[in-house]
Amino acid sequence: MTDTNIKRSYYLFTLLHILPLSLVFTTYVIFLQENNMTSTQIGWIGAVFMITMFLFEIPTGIVADIFGRKASIVIGNILIIFGPVIYYCTDTFAWFVIAEASLGLGACFTSGAIDAWLKDSLDQNGNSHNLTDIMSNREIFFRVSLIIGGVTGSLIAIYDTRIVWLITAILQTIGSILVFVIIQEKYFKRQTITWKTAFTQIKNIAVDSFTFGIKNEKIFFLIIAFSIFSFACQPLNYLWAPSAKEHLGVASLSYLWIIMNIFMATGAVITKKISSKRFTDVKIMTIGTTVASLSIIIGSLFGNMIIIFSGLMINELGRGMYIPANNSFLQNNIPSSKRATISSFMSMMGKFGCAAGWLLAGIAHEYLSFTTIWVISGFFYLTVVVFLLKIKKT
């Protein structure tokens, strides 16, 4: 494959992978509520997806290393198909948990494999390439797919939330077939590594990552900050759609989704523009977290829904500033020999924070209003600033 075809395949994969799944993003919690799931049950269902990724993100990398990136991507896409099929065909807590486990496992197989395929395929051609530009273009495809899918799903859900899952399953199946065709990996040779050796490597990765994180104070505080940040985001992710439907109407989901993604993308653009010696990554993360915290606390203290959801939008801006600065600081402060292991460990701890945040938000919503939970979430954002200031002092 030429470099151009490799890049096109990479962008097309993003579209085929994200668009079907994003159909359910705006109505996910609403669907579960319509199927008589309690807030606590919804908390557990969503947490299963993140716990699955936490447990299997590194182990599934074995398949990509032994059998190839394409094999891992195809397996992941097949597993993802089962999720929406189960959601469409069933209506019980146990089956919903199984659906999320299938989705989470599928996401593990695809997440790192597609980026590894891109790098390996481009390297095979021996030409120089700018991965930053490619990743930036990929982010555009990701955001556009997210917006189109989320808006389309919310409009379909006005008539029936269950049918959204059927459409997702059909599109995901078509996409999986196309992915099998467009992802080429003729150069790959199966590794001779054994499963025992592979699992030993996983153990070494975990020990190496933990040891490095403990000894390096900057990385230690960064991982704690990122875990808490991920935790604080989940109550907002959980409660925005059902709360908007209740107070603003189901039609509001589509335009709120568009505005949220625009604000998130704007935050990332701001980070790119101000990133310099004057605005260090830590300073940008501190500003982003403060914006995310104060906007959701102040907004949620008002009874007016317009002000509350305006606070949510500004929160998205702060979140958009934080993520790229966090990734940049991480990559610039770990040696290349440990970059892959520490990055994976960081991702795992983020998933752990997400799982805990989503689950506790579900439990808390049994007793507290969504605005009270959002205020509490805002104060958790502020604790992130404490650890960022510790990084600055090291």
C-alpha cells in the first residue's frame, strides 16, 4: 500500500468504527432507564465496560503482537457487534452487563492495534511521515463522526431508542466487513513468542510501570491527577442526557451534543495555541481543570436549566484543554524505553477512575439530584489542581 492509501484506510477506519457506536452516545442512559434499570444498575452496567478495558487493555496486546494488527482489529470489530445486538434483543440487567463486557473487550482489541498498524505500515514504505499531522487529521474525522452519529441517534430515539441499537449493529457489521478489506498487512510475520512469555511480559510491564511511577514524583502525581480527573468527568457524562431530556426535552439532545463537542474541540485548539514556555503543560492543565471545576460548580448552583447546561458546556472547554496537555506532559517526561509501558499504565488508571466515577454517580443519583452530584464532581476537579501544583514544585 502507498502512504496515501495507508492514511486513507486509517481515516476510513476511524469513520467506520466511531460513527455506528456514536449513534447511541446521546441516548444510552435514557435507553437503560426506559428498560427499568435503576440508577445503581446503570452505574454498574457502564462501569463494566471500563473495568473490562482496565483489565484487558494490555493482555489483548498479545494478540496484535503474535497474530498481527489486522487480526486484532478484526476480532475487536466482531466482538463490538455483539454489544448492540444484545442490547436490541434483550431487556435485563444481566444481558446488558454481558453487552458492555463484549463492547469493552472489543475496544481493547482495536484501540492500540490500529495506531500500531499505521506506524508499521508507513515504516514498511521507508518514507518520512509526520505522525502529528496524521493524528490531527484523524481527530477531525473522529469529531465529525461523533457529532453526526450522536445527532442522528438522538433524532431516531425520538421515535424509538431500541431501534438505534439495531441500526448500530447493522452499520457496525458493514463497517467490519469493509475494515477487513481495507486493512492490509501482507508484510506481517507471525511472532514466535509463546503465550507464557507474553504473559510474563505483561507482568514485567505492570511492575516496571508501577516502580517507575512511584520513583518519579512528577509521573506519580500526574497519574493520580489524571485518575481523579477521569473520575470527576463521569457524573457529567452519566447525567447530562437524561437530565436534559427531563428539563429541556428530548429534542435538546442533538444540539447540546453538537455544542459539547465544539467546546471540547475548542479547548484542544486553545491548548495548541497557548502551549509555550510561558504556558507550560502543567499550567494549561491547571487552567483547564479550574475552568472545568468552577463552571460546573457555579452553573449547578443556579436553578435555571439554561445556566446549568451553559456551565456544562464551559466544563467541556476545560476538559478539552486538559487532555492534550496531559498527554504532552506525559510523553515529554518519560524515557523512550518506557514510553509504551507507562502510557498503557496511565490509560489503565484513567479507565479505573472512569469506572469508579460512573458507578458512584449511579449510586448517588438514587439519593441526590443531578445538580448536587455535579457540584460534588466540581470539587473533585479542584483536588486535581492540588496534585498539579505538587508537580510544579518537583
